[in-house]
Amino acid sequence: MHGTGCRPFSASVLIIVLWVTAGLIGLTIYFAGSMSLELKASGNRAAHVAAEQALQGAARYVGYVLSNYVTNGVLVTNNLYLSEPLTIGESKVWMLGRNTTAATVTEPVFGLTDEGAKLNLNRANSNALASLPGMSSDLAAAIVDWRSTNGTLSLGYTSLGYSAKHAPFESVDELRLVNGLTLDYLTGDDLNRNGILDTEERSLTGSREPTPGLLETTTVFSREPNFHSDGTSLTNVNTRAQIDSLLSSAFGTTRGRQILTQLGFTPRNNPTFTSLLRFYLSSGLSADDFIRISPNLSTTTNTYTYGRVNINTASREVLTALLVGAGMNAQSVDSAVSTLVSYRQQNPTSLTTVAWLVTALGRTHPVVTTLAGRDLITTRSFQYTADLAAVGPMGRGYARVKFVFDLSDGTPKIIHRQELTRLGWALGERVRTQTLAMNTP
């Protein structure tokens, strides 16, 4: 009887032991899974940190590129520098560029972006701003009012809890504070700001090209130094003694004096040139001869000239807005812009000075005569954006930061830094596929 009575007790113990064992096994599996997930998460965090550090290394590389490959405000574009991908440690970095041609682009282009190719928010008039994609005259007026020291528009800022600034813009993102300018106006339909329409993005116009927002078409950083790298001033075209000395040095005394006379300088007359284009048209110089003196010329004694648009790199949208802002009829502008964009594509080595505008359109073209009367254009730039995106070791971790570099004082300096990782993947499907293929066992 005693032995028989122990059997139910032993069975109960065995069942309890089995349950405890099963529970312990379950806990072991749970904690093992948790540790595995934590290990992967730690690896991802480490990869993200590595990607962020790689961006800092890439920024230093950009400084090197700008120091060595920008001459007189012109960036060498013959692939002497690497834009995709840069290998830094175990990470890779891409410089996200922008497409400035008329061709449709479905994958990101890579390279540095010229800030001088955009309208300057602190200089462009309301007509130019209103001519940008998606803009209106009311929104353009609101922008001008925000920056104007004597702004008078009543735009309801009190209800928003702040007042209009009535001072210059410090960044393009400051446009978010201008009443009526929502994020849609800043980004257009390119939500992650990489220059293409990604799969999840939809065109506002139905085309395959993204409609650029104000973040792509405007800047606050464009300025040119009116001095050489050694600190000496450029030659002021409106000062007889200075221009006489430069012309004699470049072309010899006799021809230099002939050019001086052609320009209208006499002992009793000192003409005023509002722009370098006007100076070129008046000089009688060939385009090749103008190249010899153009890097030395300025129209002012000011230390810097602000807000000129680089006609070598400006997009079709910016060129159109520039010309409309200068007073030209919008309908007549389209044809001229198409001619300029086509000329740039076909003659990439002939864009050294503003003289190419005359070659492309003719001396009497309305665009030429209009721009000759305003100091609005240049072929030099001293501010460049490096939109850097990095992928960490083993294709894990992603980071993106935009840096704006300024070379106007001779040495590249970072004057603006903006974290863009939050916008998500910006490198396109090709890079995504390549990255996955390279890191799949």
C-alpha cells in the first residue's frame, strides 16, 4: 500500500518539475532572443555612430577639394574629386548633388551644389520670387516684408505668437516663420530633398521631374569677394586709374589706351558701368581677351558683392525667375532660357565669363541688354553645399548632414550645418540595391 501511494505523489512531482523546466527553457529562449535583439540593436547604433563620424571625415575632404579645385570662384568639374562613394573607415559616404540639365533623372546625381546658382532671399525682388515654381505674388510680398526694415504688411503674426522679423534672413529654413509659407512651398514635391522623385513621392505636375521648392531655388549665402586671395582689391571698372593700369598690364600700353578710349574714358569723362556685362559690351574686347582680365574686375569698392546668380549653374526655374525679376516679360523669357540651357550643355568649356551670354544670344538680345543694366549675374561662386549621406559598416546605420562652405575669405569655412537624417533614405534604389548585395551573406 505504501509503495502504491507514492506513485501519484511522484507523478505530481515529475509534472511540476517538467513545468518548471519548461518555464526555465522558455525564459532562457526569451532572454536569449532579447540578448540577440539587443546585440543587433547595439550593432546598428554602433554603425550609425560610425556613419556620423564618417560624415565629419567627408566634410574635411570637401574642405580639401574646395581648397585645391576652386580657382577664382570656379569649381573644377572634370571628376578630379570623388563624390560617390567615399570610403572612410568601414563606412561609405555620398555627396548628393542636383541635376541642372533638362534631362529626366530617376536616380540621384552626385557632387557639390552651388549656392550661387540660387536666388538670394535677401536680394531678390518680389517679381523674381513670385516667378519661382508654386509661388504667388502674395507670398513673394510676404517674404520681402519679412526681411524689410520698414515692412508694412499686416499678415496676422500676432495670432501666431510672434512678430515679423523685419531684418535679413539668416537661413532659408527661416521661411517657415513667414505667414502662409507652409512646408509644401519649401520642399515642393521632393519631400526628402534629394533632387529626384522617389517611389513614395508624387509629382505636383504629373511629370517625372520634381517641382523644386524654395529650399532648392533660394539661398542666403551667395556673396563674392572684391579682393584677391592675397587680400589686395580687385580693379574697379569705374575708376580710370585702376582700369588704365590693368589694361596696360594685360594688353600693353598702346592697346590698353585704345580700349580705355573705347570704354568712354577721357580726361573729362568717367563712365559708370553698372555690371561687368555692360563693361564687356562697351570694351570692344573679344570673349577670349575678356577672359584675361575678368577675374580681376569689380564694379564696386565694397568688400563683397551679394546676391548675384551664377548663370553657369542656375536651374531653368532660377534663370526664369531672375529674368522676370529683372523686368522681362515671362512669355519672352522661356525661349531665352531654353537657348541658354542648351548652350551650356553644348559648350561646357566656354562658360568662363559673362561674355558667353552674348555669344549665345547676341549683343542686341533683350536678355543681354536687360542684364547689362543690372548687376545680377556672375560665373563665379564662393559658397558650395555638400549634402552628405553615409552608410555605416556592413551596410548598417545611416546618417545625412548638409554642410554649406564659404570660400569668400580664401579658406573654406563651414557656415551652416543641418541634420537631415530624419528625412529618410535619399540615395535612391541603385545604391540601396548595391549596398544590400554587398552586405548579404
